Amino acid sequence: MPNESLHHFILKHEQIHIRQKHWLDLLLLQFYQVCFWFNPAFHLLLNSIKLQHEFEVDGETFEQVKTNPSPVDSDCVLEPDEV
């Protein structure tokens, strides 16, 4: 069932975010955002780091699942040319 595959992929994806402590990076960046809210370069940096986290986690998720991604899984993944 594709829905179960999708739920498994999402759960694995979020578990990897937690294990890699991306929440800590984002918390620290939110603190700096309060200080540097006026700097447009900081907003670009923040978006870039969030996107990098997603690419790293997507790659590791596919490695852990150890199957070729199904079309449902592939729809959940960010592609560099779509950003």
C-alpha cells in the first residue's frame, strides 16, 4: 500500500532530523535571527541551511530504506532544480 510506504518514509525522515539534532541548529539560528532580522543575507543563509538539512536527510533516508524509491517517495523529496 503506497500510503504505508509514504508514512514509513516520513517517519524515517523525521527520526533522522532528530538524531542529527537539526532542531538545535534551527534553535540557534532563530536566536541569531532575532539579532540580525534586518540583514537580508542572514535570511538567505537561514533558508540555505534549512534546505541543506533536507537534502542530507533525504539522502540518508533512502540509504536506510535500502530500496529504490517508489513514485510516492520520490514526490516527497526536494530536487535541487525545483528550489
